[in-house]
Amino acid sequence: MAAAPAQRGGGGLSLCLASAGVVKALSVMAFTLVWTHSIEKVDWQEDWRVTPRGLELTQARIKGSGAGMEPPSEARLVDGWFQWAPKRAPMPEVVLGNSGAAGEWRLCHDGNCKTLSEILGRPVGVNVTTMRACEP
């Protein structure tokens, strides 16, 4: 499934990523976070918006179920993906761990997906990556 198109920032907020001493600001107002489940080996996708109140999760999709990743009861099967709109307040930051067992987190916007290592310009490895809204 192709990542949802993102909107470009217009001089407002950006998305900041920080990992192992490297910080990178991306001029995006919306993005899709993608990863592969380490046990089931299926993709999970989340659509996020960068807002003045923090990062807002707008939709989640998973290509299958099992091993602790069952979709919630409100999820609907659309084109082979269980999808739903999570109900949670915007978060000031999102912390991404990486076990190294299933590949890297991928961030998609403007129709392109890159690993966090590609975005940050160095291998992330098992280091934690923090995402937050920031000034460009």
C-alpha cells in the first residue's frame, strides 16, 4: 500500500528526529510511519500529523494479526489492511525503539519512504529515536 501523501510545511512546525546525538528537522506537516512486526513479519503503518499540540496519530493500518498485534474491534478490512482511527490526544514526543529483529522504522512523505538511518545520515542501530514537533 502506498503511503498517504503528506503536506509540506509552510514556515510553521517541522518534524524533528533525534537519535544517538544526531538531530534532523524535516519540513513536513504529515507523514506515515511504517515498520515490520518482528514475529509476524507483516507491515504496520501509522499516519501522523505535526500540530502545535504535538504529534497526532490519525490512522493506523496493519496487514494481518497475531502475536499481540490484533486490530481493535472498530478496525475495518479495506484492500487487505485492517485500518482504524486511534482515539488519543496529541503527544509531545514519540519514542521509537529498535530491537534489530525486523529491520528499521521507515518514514514516508511526498510518496517516498526512507529508513531512519537514511534520514539521519548514519546507522541508527538499536538506538532510540525520538520524534517531536519543532520549529524549523
